[in-house]
Amino acid sequence: MIKNLSFSNFYSFADETVIDFSLGKKPTSSGYDIIVDNERFNKALAVVGANGSGKTQLLKPLAFLSWFGASSFLGGDPKQDIPCGAHLLHMETPSRFELEFRVSGVDYRYQLELTPKQVLFEALFEKTSTQYSYLFKREKSEQGYSFKQKGFPFPKAQAEKLRGNASLISAAHSYDIAEAKPFIDFFEHIKTNVVSTGRQHFQHGDILGAAEKFQKAPDLLKRMSDAMCEFDLGLSSVEIKKLTARDKTGREEPVFVPFGLHTTDDGKAFELPFFEESSGTQSAFVLLEPILHTLQHGGVAVIDEIDNDLHPHLIPHLLEWFEFEHTNPHQAQLIFTCHTPEVLNLLQKHQVYLVEKRNQRSEAWRLDDMVGLRADDNLYAKYMAGALGATPEL
């Protein structure tokens, strides 16, 4: 579970920005609450704002930390820059991140400072009583890296020689350091459609990738099929078939292809491969994989432009999956951007972030930080009237 994330000088956000899932005691309890040790946290956060305001950029830190923490050592090119960017007017200043999260009942804090060329500082802390104690600290100096650890047994000599464009957590996992595994699992359970260049737009190859993942998880396969039918897409079921294709060398390889079954009122039926379904049906199929995986296994779904793939009437249905225990048994979290202001009728003010760009700097604020905004105010009406900001100035 993510408690909060603060970051600065990352893409269009030059100043320190906070994404906070935590709640005080004032907000009325809702189905979107997670209660841990008398603290409350949000299961769902919506991000709303005008085109070009920085909504996608607000999600990028989570997508970046997911990749960097879990995969940068084996999944990154040793000779390439780190795929992150500072604000274009502050290119000489490092980007900074601080993530507070909870794993197996223990609170942790991860700190990272870097440039595209190298990590300058990386540290992991564990909360003991009311204080945080470091598990490891790694810091860049003119002489190289210094490394200290308490309970994170990565060899000092290897840590100090670790290349500058990879996470120590990711490297420790590749060296079979058992203490790294819970953190790898945490970062890998941040599922997203955001990459370093922005939203990962739907492509036909994504259908095959999602189909293979569904095929390997029968429970998810059934949930996906049921959902696709509930979405009123003209489907009565979805089946994934194992077919044979040839790669570029002519060698045969298995591929998993989804087929939709369509049935008329008088019982007549026909089958279509998903490549012949509508683009909306295809993209909804791909989108369901990270969302259903998160609901099934826990973690955080980070989804950009959720209404780009789903009709606005389907968004309340999807949010209900995160609300109720029988569909969200592991208290998974969701943060998403959308252009559908009607979402303000579905969530409370502590569950909505607005994003606006002023003087070429993006700013984000949670609605319950706005002075004078009451819990019973009509958020949708106020937003549409321009009283909350974060709308196009036409």
C-alpha cells in the first residue's frame, strides 16, 4: 500500500509536489477507506485537469519508481541514461523522490535523488516505533559511492561499484539477496499504462500480450470475460485460443489470441478474433489486465486517461470493484486521470486531485486542501463553473 509520494523537478513539476493517499479524521467514512493502525488511506484517487496541464506527468513518478526499483539493474542498458527528465527550465537540478509505503504490516520510506546520468543518493528506511531507521544508504561523492547498511546485507564492495544508472534494490535482487524480495514485489505490483514518454497508447501487439497473461491466470481470465460481457460490448463470452505463428526467421511459435463470442436473441452465434472487434473493445480488453491483476493480487493500478478506453458510464462500475471487499480483497489502490468531470459526482473531495499549469510549471492539489470547500458542496457544478480552477482558459 502506498501512503504518500513527494517529488520535485520531474518533467513539468518543478516544485515539490505531493500525492497523498492518507486521510485525517474529518472526512466521512466511505467504501474507499483503508484503515491501518487507526489511520485511514484512500483506495481511489482521481486526477482531473485541462489538456497539457500535467495530469500524465503527475502519474509518471509512480511508473518510474516501479521500473527503477524493480528492473533497472537487469532491465536497463548499462550504457544508457536513466529514463527520467527534469523540468526543462531546471535541467541542472537533480530530481528528488520520497515514497512512503507499507509492506506486510511494516512502514518504509524510500528516498532517491538522481539526474539522467546517475544516482546521487538512494536510501531505504524502516519505521521502528515512531522513528525511521535506515536499512541502507548509498551516496555519490567525488571518490565514487559510499554505502552503509543495517539489515540489508548487500556486500559493501559490490554496492560501492554498482553502476550509477541502476537501483541498489534491483541489483541486490539479481544477486539473490533475500531481503530485497519484498521490495521488488512491492514495486512490481504497481501496474500502469504510463511509460517514460507518457501514456502507453494501445497497439495491436498489446492484445496478444494481455491474452497470454490472462491465459496463464484462469481466475483473471474468467473475471475478464465476465467484465467484457457486463460492459455491453455485444459479447456473450471471451475465449483465448492458442494458435501458431511464425517469427521473422520462419520458426513456429505459439501465440494466444482472444476471440469474442456474439449471440443473437434467437440463439444464433458467431465468433470474431479480437483483431476484428472495435478499437474500443480491443483497448478495454488490454486495460482490464493491469486493473484486474491489481484487484486479484493487491498493489496499485496507475491508469492514465481511463475514460479514453471506457465509456463514462462504465467508470462507476469500475470504481465499485475497488470499493467492495468481495471484488477487492487485498485493498488494492487506484489512481487515474480522466477528462470526464462527472467523476466529481462519484468521489469525495479528499479523493480528487486537480492539476493546472501556470507559468510553464504544473501544480497539483487535493480538493480538501482548498479553503472554504465543504464536504456537501456540489464538486461537479463548482468545477464546471470554473470555481475550482484546473479548467481550460478559453
